[in-house]
Amino acid sequence: MAISAIDYICTRWTGRITRQGNKRIRWFLTEAAQMAARYDPKMKPFYERISRKKGHQKALIVVARKMLVSIYYVLTRNELYDGHREDVRIRKIKNMKKVARK
């Protein structure tokens, strides 16, 4: 995804979320949003709150957009995502060290 596409998405809008942009990236984000809505400690309560008001599909799109904004800020500010789970991070670091030794 180009930076201009991220800038395009992260600008302030007064209208609705549209189907503009790359459909594969949209698909990927909605798939990731489904997992975040189930397992991410930061996104799960957000998803549940929006889902009660707007329904499952709209809540997933809202979570996907929130994730995209988070990804943008993580990349531009070069900082960690603060919704991470410590046990998963430790497991991934262990696996990366195993792969690096080989």
C-alpha cells in the first residue's frame, strides 16, 4: 500500500466509509479485523460496543479502519502497538531466535 493511500484513508471525512481503494487490501483488513475483534484486548471491547449499536458487518469495518489508523501511526512514529499480548510477543521472539540459530 502506498503512503498516499494511507494519507487518503487517514484524512478527516464527513461522509461514509466507501469501497474505494484496493479490494485485496480491504479484504485483508476485514479478515484481520475479525481476528482482532475476537482476540485483541484493545479491539474486542470496541468491536462489541459498536456491534451492539450498528451490527456485526459495520462493526468489522469500523474495527478495520481503526486498525488501519493504528498501523499508520505505528509505522510513522516507529513505536510498538500498545494492544499487544505479552505472552504472544515472548513466544514470537523465542521462535525468531530459533530460526536465527539455524
